[in-house]
Amino acid sequence: MEKGSYFINIHLFDKVSKFSWNLVTVYGDAQKDGKAAFLAELSRFYQDNTHPCVIGGDFNLIRNSSEKINLED
């Protein structure tokens, strides 16, 4: 198991098939200021990893303002 600021990784190994992989759960910073740190940490993990990965969770990434939900309306 490996824990970062924005992710938790579990390295899994199937003894029968001898298949090794990573299950990664992420939670991205909801504030714009934390986006770069989140993406940098995820990128470092992926680049240093030699096994297949399944990555899921809450990325909290908004590409443009039309994706925002305005809860005040």
C-alpha cells in the first residue's frame, strides 16, 4: 500500500495468473490552487509505476465554466 496526499494505491498480485497491478483511488483538490499539485503527484506515481493501473475516484477537474454547477440558482 502507498499513500500520497491525493491518492491511495494498493498493489495487487494474483497468485494463479501471476498478474500484478495497482488499484488507485484519488481525490482531487476541489480548489483551483491545488490542481497542479494533484496532477503532479498523480503523474509522478504513474511515471514511476511499472504495473498496469486502474485509477478511479473524484478528480474534481473542471475544464471550463460550463461544467460548473451553480447551486445558488
